[in-house]
Amino acid sequence: MQQPPSRRIEAIDLARGAALVAMAIYHFAWDLEFFGYAEAGLTAHGGWKIFARSIASSFLFLAGVSLFLAHGEAFRRDAFLKRFVQVAGAAAAISAVTFVAVPNGFIFFGILHQIALASLLGLAFLRLPWPATLAVAAVVVAAPHYLRAPFFDHPAWWWVGLSSVNPRSNDYVPLFPWFGAVLAGIAAARLARGAGLLDRLARLPAGAWSRPLRFAGRHSLAVYLIHQPVLIACVWTFAQVFPPPVETREVRFMSSCERQCAEIRDGAFCARYCACMLDAIEGAGLADAVFAGQATAELQTRLEDLAGMCTFDTDRGAPVPAPPAQGGSG
């Protein structure tokens, strides 16, 4: 006798829809920063950085859960290939568009690239016991802390995530450590199925209030592709009527530097340290490379040397130059 078809687990659609809302909030904040309405570096540090990583982790975890639900009992080749082509094609389109729009930070291996590759690699873990899959997930997450090497600095290996310096990209989600989140989702789904939790989730009623979120969760790829262009168009339109204040690149650097520094030191130290760094970068002739967002091992080494010097000078109270004045047209 054939088993009756399983019910769709609407709780997973709801979770995916909630993750999309969180992603839209983060992208809107990023757009405000990009157009100059928010401080430079706002979304790259502090709570916003944690928020972004939590969103990416939740998407990848749910991708692992969905992979197990779709193919954990039996591999459905046609359905898998159809979904893989859709995700991989969307990832390629994002790379092409961002290469034209923002060549200095184009998305060569973002979250859709990760999901496409993880879907292929994840097939090898669908039959493994969940403790084994979870152990591999832990290794994948820990790998960047122990296995980084100059060998991976070549652009051909940037997708791995083990280069000595992370390359510049507006969405960088390499294999290590992010594949670990997908494996954690596979392990969690396998454990939940064995404990009967998935059957209980399938029987949970979903209220009418959750219908928009569940709809977005069912069509997550389309929503992901559409929401950011819509947000950018809205902010751009607003900027044509109410242009943002213009700041020099030096002011933007100071703002971003002080925001990042404040995570570990006090405000007085950070103001002096960042002024020292700005003066040192300009004195070393590195300003254009730094402000252009270049990310090379040589530049990173020189910046680390300057940071060490400025930290020492600031701690011992050596005089540092005053921060740049507001305004200008840099």
C-alpha cells in the first residue's frame, strides 16, 4: 500500500517568511547607508552585523531542513534538478547584475550560490545519522579559525572561505563556515522526524494572520530576488526629492572606524585612534585603495602595521591630528 502524501509543514513556510521580513529590514538599512542617509559602516558592525549573520544562518538552516524533507526518504531527481537550476540561475543573474552595478563589491558567491552548492553537497548527508552530520557541521563552522592559508588567496578559491583575507563583496557566504548551517538543518530535520516532531508540526493550525508570511515562505526565491530592487528603487526615488547630506570620504571613514572601534574600546580612545589611522593611511599613500574597498593580503598587512602603531601611540597619549571637518564634496 502506498503511504498517503505528507501534509505541507506550514510552520516552516512561516519561519522562512519571517526570515524574509528580517532580511528586508536589514537590506533597507543597508540601502539607507548606501545612499548616505545612515552613517557609514552602520550595517557592518555591532548589532546589525549580528542581525545579518542570524538571518543568513536561519535561511541556510531552513534550506537544510527543506532538503531533508524533500529528499530524505527518497531522492526525487526531477524536482531536485528543477529547483537547483532555478537557484543556480538566480545566483548567476545576481553575479552578472552586481558586476555591472557595483564592480568593486559584486556578489560572486552570495547566499544563493551557497544554497545551490550546499544542495549538491548536502545530498551526501541525507542518510547519515544526525549526530554524524552535526559533528561535520561543527568542523565546517570551526574550519575558518584554523585552516586559513595563503593558498586560498587566489580568486579561484574565494568560494571556499579559507583565504587569509576575506575578499570584498556585498554578500559573501562561502562554503566554510556557512555550509555548517545547512548541515545543522539536515541533522535537526532528521532528529525531528525520528522524534515525531515533524508530524506534530504538520498538524499545527496556521492562523489567518500568518497567510502573507506563509505565502512569502512558499515563494521565497521570487521574494528574495524582487524585494531588494524594489527597496533600492524606493530609496532612489526619495533621494531625487530629498537628497542626503554630502560628506567627504574622510568623514565617512572616521564614522565607520569609530563605530567599529567602539565595540572594544571607549569613545575617547576611538576618536584619537581613528584620527591617527586616517592620517597614517593618507601619509602612506593608501587612501585611494582603502576608500575603494580593496582587499588584498599586502594591503591588509600594511593596515595591520599602521593599526598597531596607532594603538600604541594612542595608548601612550601621543598627539594625533584632529578629525576632518564635516561637509565637503569628496
